[in-house]
Amino acid sequence: MTTVAIKIVGDDQVVAYLAALPSSLARMILEKFQQKATETSQHIKADLLSGQLLGVKTGRLRSSIVGRVYASKGRVTINIQSRGDVPYAGIYEKGGEIRSHVIRAKGRGLSFVGKRDGKRILVPEVELPAIAVRGRHYLEQGVADKMPSLIEAIGEAIYDARAL
């Protein structure tokens, strides 16, 4: 799973304040954070993964992006992540190298068009050379784009809780 996490951790006074909130107010704050996490994941899908940073073939990477909020005493974590069912999510986020490997046909063979005569040929396997993949940083970019809105939401949620 590829994740960009925003951890909200305060000094002892802020942690004590958040921990002492009634559960209804804490839920309200977490709902606001979840709304912002969802907005951020939607921004990544619509504005970064619909052909802008990466070409779309199947849409699996785009549909795997989710925003989730986790809370424990005195700590809130907003995760913007690709669910673990897209194995190439990490390499497109961070970059890296795909090692050389052999691709074997599952059926009759792998089909290719010949360069010289344009005829289709079937081969039982091909060797893929090592490929360097440049990181596209779609999660980091999406979070950076929405950071002012996230910070504003955090301040508003805490202010609203204090006013109640």
C-alpha cells in the first residue's frame, strides 16, 4: 500500500484538550477531517490521475485512491493512500526500477506484429529489460495542493469545538 500520511500531533496542552472533548465533539472534528480527506482523494483522482500526470489505461490506480482518518488518544492521522490491490502504485508515486524479468504466455502465446512484414507472430515468452520509472508523486502533489484547505479545516474544527 502506498500512503501519504498527515499526522496531527500537538503539544501536551492541545493533546489534553482534544482528549477531554466530549465524544460528540470529537466525532464532529473527525467527520470534518474525513470530509477533507475525501476531497483530497477526489482531487487526486480528477486532477492528477485522469491523464495529467499518468496516462489512464484501466483506471485501477485512480479508483484505488482513498482518504481515511484514524484517531487514537491525542493523535489524528489523515491517510491519503492507494489501497493495496494496485501493485504498481508505489513505483509510480516514488519511482524506482522494474527489474529485468521474463514474461510467459498464459495461452497460445504472446502476440506481436513483426517490424519488417507487419505479420502477427506468437512467442511463448519475452524478456523485459530493466526499466527506470520516474516518480510522479501524485499522492504528495495532491496533498500539497490541498494542504492550505486541510490546515484551515483543522483550525475551524478546533475553533468550532471550543465555541460549543
